[in-house]
Amino acid sequence: MATELRTNLRVTWPSGRGTFAIITVDFEQDARPGIWAPKRMSEQYNSVTGQTTQGTASYADVRRFGASVRIVPPEPPN
């Protein structure tokens, strides 16, 4: 059985009335230890005029991204 985690973000502007948004992201624990990957995201936006916009995204084959940097100090002026 897969382990899952869900986050919800609810925003209303101006506070308590008006336009609001709900964004939900479902995460799934990857087979690699310590990795939580997004599985699905759904969004809903409702305006004060009554217009509703909805969208859903599904994710597959999520891979870890890595990067490294090297800081090179500037050369002293001549």
C-alpha cells in the first residue's frame, strides 16, 4: 500500500470575501527513501462574478534534480 500526503491551500482576496482559490496537491512516497513526489494537483478559482475556473494536472516519472556550483573569486584589479 502506497503512503500518501495531501496539502491544501485556500486563499480569499480580500480576506473573508471576494475571489478565492483552492489548490490541492497529492504527494506519493517514492520507492527511494525520503522522496515525496507530486502525484496530482487540482486548482479551482472562483471570482466574485460567479465565474469558476478549474484545472487538474497529473505527474508521472518524476525524477530528482541536482545541481552543483563553484564560486570563482574575481581577479584583483591591475
